[in-house]
Amino acid sequence: MWTPALFDPGRSATHLRARGDETGGSNDGSFASSLLRRALFAARTARREQDAHAGRAWLRSELGPVYWNDRERLIEILRYLGRMVGVSEEWDADAEAARLVAGAVENDHS
């Protein structure tokens, strides 16, 4: 079950894909279609573009009409990821981006 969510960075240990830059645009089976992966990638996009709306736009484009059905679950996932500030220095920028994307998705009523 967890295999698609694992990331091997070439170090001595494999760990869960956690940050948006570890998910990339890869298509690894069931993880590729998961809302978690999409939330991570949206946070990565927002961080890279320095714009939460870029992450929201990526989600809308990626999910199409299903975006509206999955919107509440995405908000919860993004809020959870947003609470990761302070967990590790590596996570801070991604967590803040996820928090901002959650707000952008929550305020999306168009």
C-alpha cells in the first residue's frame, strides 16, 4: 500500500514522499492520482511561483470538474500539511505554501 508513496533520494534510507519537490510530476501509479500527491504538488507550485493562487490554479487544471467534489478534502489535507511548520527546517517553506493554498482553495467560489 505504501510503496507508491516512498521516495529513495539515493541516501541510505527510503522515506515517505513528503515535500512537494519529492513528488515532482512523476506518475507512480496510485500515488500519482492521490489527493495527497496533488496537494503536495500544488504547494510546491505555490512555493515556486510565490503565489498561492498558482497552486490553486494547478489543482483546478489537474482535477478538472472533480476539483469541486474533492475541494473540502483538499482543504483538509492542505491545512494538515500547513501545520508542519517547525517540524523540520526542510518543511517550513512547503508547509507555509500548503497553508496559503488551503486558504486560496477555501476562498474559491468561482
